[in-house]
Amino acid sequence: MSEVFISHARSTKPKARQVADALRAAGHEVWLDEQLPTHRAYYEVLEERLRAADAVVVLWSKAAVESQWVRAEADLARSTGKLVQASLDDSLPPMPFNQIQCAQLKGWRGASDHQEWTKVRDSVAALSAGRPGAPTAVPPARRFGWKPWAVIATLAAMLAAGSLFLLLDRRQSASAVPRVAVLPFQALSRDPTEASFAAALADDVAGVLSENTVQILPQSQSETFTGPGREAALRRAGARYAISGTVRNEYGKLRVRVYLEDVDSNVTLWSEQFERPLAQTERMRDAVAIAITNTVTTALGTLTQPGLNLDSQTVTLFIKGENAFMIPQMQVAIGAMEQVVAREPRFAHGHASLATMLGYAAESEQGEARAATLRRMRKEAETAVRLYPSDSGGAYSALSLIAQAEPPHDLIESENFLLAGIRANPDDADLAFGECRLLVARGRFGDALGFCSRSAAASPLSAWSARNLAVAYNFAGQPDAANQVFLTAIRYHPDGQASLRVMHFEMAAFGARPESALAILRDPDQPPLQGEDYVKAMEAFIHARQTRAPVDEARALALFRDPGPNLSNDHSYFVLAAATFGRLDEAFAALDDPAYVALNTPSRRRDWVLNTLFEPAAAPLRRDPRFWPLAARLGLLDYWRRRGVWPDFCNDPSIGVDCKAAAAGVAPA
């Protein structure tokens, strides 16, 4: 008989018992913490039962999200591939669990046929039977990742220190692992709003750093690192970096200034000011915590190459370049990274980052300017791999992009660079991100999901990783999972909501939920999506889907065919709309535009085009014989034949296509 461990907050015990009863009725043995024996240390029993369980059901609630015990139990379940999640009160799982499907049990009263309950029951059954495919994330491989044994060490540390103290691989000595101290944020006046916000902010920053597997000094010690002798105390505690800041409430706005200090050199490496209205304090805390975590992980990335110790000015430039790249301010980013590699030519990560930045710059260039940038990009990437291949994920990604961008535009060689990088850097989130995007653009969504999940779990602050995971779920025929990822990502990326909301909206508009799309489009609590031309065209498209009147379809297609300044003119919207309306001649006519699908178009734009072909709305195109010459022109047919792996839709009986037979008479481009 299989055993199921249920993790929950104490306040939700009645609902946990209801879940336990339902699982027992389904034939499982269930363990709840109320079964703890009185003669043994409870954390020993928890570890024993967690390890013995075939599945771990985590019941999220507001209290559970705030419970370090529940988080620790969930992390062990996630790391061992046993995690099944459900929300009891609409609370979304905290990072990094927000990248994994979560059933919604609010309103469930124990009915066995409840749609959301069946997701939990079926996932538990799949895990208990040892079958693949249960909706959990691939256990992430992360540079500073959890080890399964660390949960009990973490629980013990919480008891001893009263705070979550994330541990790294204990095979390393404590002094070998860089630690970060989160110091109290200073309220600049006696305003109680400042003091309460400052306390909450420091706690949030510590929490987000911990959730991103950065080792922090216990918050219970933070007060000891103030006043005279602060630097000496931090050094004795093993801190490499210290985070501090100030909070001011002025004219109805909160202003926060944060600092990242290198303890060894007593130099401030980075400082930034944030400002939000008082009504947006929670969003403000999220934005500050995310910015700090991104910057700290960037700084930690300068410490990974053995035998290399960058001076503080070089680290400052590296942080500046990486942060500018995220905005993006490409010229600022490239200029800063050029200074980094000039100051320290042996720094492999700097060369790899510069190669990546040059790749993005090449996307907007043409002719000899683009060719020159690609040559520089190759030189920097090859230098990074030569210097330190096991910390050059960005370099392998850059070489992959070059293989696509330069003749003969070999998609196999492009993927081989990524796979070589993954072999050398199995913990690298960027490489998982690249392989995720590549497989989605090749129609291999089932294979992509593993890499997309790994990328999203390893980079929970990355809106792009979340977006790719949602796209993969949607293309794989799991729109509910995609919707959950989008909702969670929008909540956790307050300053990156615009692009996520657009993608979420378009998934609904071109998918099975046009009414939901209208609700997103007209949400009074959110700023407008894109511009007036975009909204007008999308509203016309959704209206035409609802009426299916030829005149309405023609009007929508006309708006997509001749876009205004706020609507992309790359034909993607027009192609999907025409396919949705069954007007395939018009769709293929648009796809015949060489500028739209040529192999020598910038690689990211080409991947966007390829994604369009694999959208659920484009299924009629994939049933049409004209799809195969198009796939040949894009290099896809050669890729599938040489890899010996066909796209997922070839296994979908509803498509009604024998892919090998359909492609047999089509010559490579």
C-alpha cells in the first residue's frame, strides 16, 4: 500500500483531515503530523516519514505560505520528485513552488468527482504507481541548490536560531561558502509606517534570498552587526556580502535606498533607490527583494572560478552590466562588460556574458555590421569556454545562436552546443532556458517541459523562464497548468507584469477562453495592454470568434494585416487568426513571405515564427500538406529527420497525419 505525507499549516488541520480521508478512501495510507509519537524527536520522525512517502501533498494556505516548516517539507518533496500541491484558500504557492501546477481546493467539500480534487488524486496515484507524468516540476539542479538531507538541518536550525538558515552541501567547509548578511533597514524618521515597512522589507529580502538558495546569516543575528566593529563582526561570522538600506515616508511615497557591500574590501558594490506610493507597499517590497536577489546572485557569480579574485571595481562593473542587460540597456551593458574583461581577461563568466549581450545586439543589426558583431560574439564565447568550460553556460548559448544565425543555419549544430554546455554545466539555468526555447520551437513540447521546469525552478525570479514554462504547458495541451504559471508569475513579477499579462491574454484569446481574454483586456485595476491598435485588433478578433460572421472575420484579419504603430507586423497574429477562422489559403500566403520565415532572419525572431506554427490555434495548418514544404524551408524537416525525433503533434491522433508519409516526398530546403 502506498503512503502519502500531508503537509499543512496547523490552522488548516480540519481540511487536512478531509484530504486524508479522501485519499484513504482511494486506497492510500496517509500520514499526518498529528500521528507524531511522543517518545521520539519530531524532526527525526518528519524526515523518516517524508523519505518513506510515495507522494507528499502540500496544502497551501495563507498560514502555510508563511510557515517555514511547510516550505521545508515542500522543498524536500520537490527535490525528490514527490510533490503534489493544492491551495485551500486561493493562496498561490511561494517561490520557487510557484512554477509547479497547483490544484484549487477552495470550495471543495469532499466530493470525489470534483474537477480540482481529481487532479490531486490522479497525481498521487501516478506517483504511488511509479508512473511518469505526474504534474510536478523536474527536480532542479541549481548552483546553490538544496540537498535532500538539508530539510532536517534546516528545521533544526530554525529551532536553534529562530530563523531559516539555508545550508549548502556540507561537504564544503563553512568558510568556503559565501554568506550574505541582511542587516536591519533604517527608518529615517519616527514615522511608524517607516519602521514597520523597514522590518517587513528586511524579512522579505532574507526570505527571497533563502528561497533562491543563497546562504544567509540567521536574521536573529542581524542586530549584532550594527555599530562600531560591524565589519569585524561580519567577517567573523563568515559574511562575504552585507545588504542594508534606508526607508523614508515622504509626501505619500515610500523611498527605499539599498546597498550591497563587499565585507572584505569594505566597498559598496551597488546601490539603488526605489520609490512607490504608500498604497503599493507590498509591490514595493517584492520589487526591492527581487532586485536585491538578482544583484546578489550576480555578485556571487564572480566567485565561482577557482584561482580568480576580482577586485571590487571589476565586480561593480559586472553588476552594472548584468543589471543593464536585464532592463535592457544594451549599449550600457556591453560597455560595462567590455571593461570587465579588459580589467580581468581571465574571467570566463565575463566573456560569456559579453558574448550573450553581443548576440542580443546582433538581432537588431543587418549586413556587415551584424556579421562583425557575430564574429566578436564567437570570439568571446570561445574564450570563455577555453578559460573555464564548467562556468560558461552563456558561452555555449551564444555559440548555439551563432550556429543558427550563420550559414548553413544548422539547427542540429545549434542544439549540440547547448547539450555540450549542459554536460559541462548541469546546474546552469541559462542553458536549460535555451534548450527549453529550442525544443518548443522544434515542436517537442514534452521534452521541452523538463528543461522549462528546471529553468523556472532554478530562476524563480525570471519572468522569461516563467513565460517559457507557460508556453510549453500550453503547447503541450495543458492550458490549466499554463494559466496557473502565468497567474503566479504575474503576482511575483510586479515590475514585469506587462509582458506576462500580454502573453497570458493572448493564450486565452487564441485558445479556448476568449471570454477570459476579454476580462484580462478590460481589467479596470490594470493598465491597458499594449496600445490602442493592439486592443482594437484583438477585440475585433475575439468578437469574430464569438459571431463567426464572415464580415467580422474579414474585419479582424484586415486589422492584423495592416497593423498600426502599436501592433507587430511580423504576420504572427494574422496567421493565427486566419488559421482560427479556417482561412488557410490566406494563412499560407502570409507564411510564404520570405522575410517572415527566411533562415537568415535573426534567430530569436525565427524562433518566434516557429512557435507560431506550433500554437494550438495553428493545428489546421499542421494538418495541411503545405505545412511540410514550409517546415523544410525553415530547416525543421532536416532537423527532425537527422535527429530521428518527430514533433509531438505527429503522435496526436486528432491531427490525422502520418508525418513520415507526409514528409516523404518533400526535399530539404
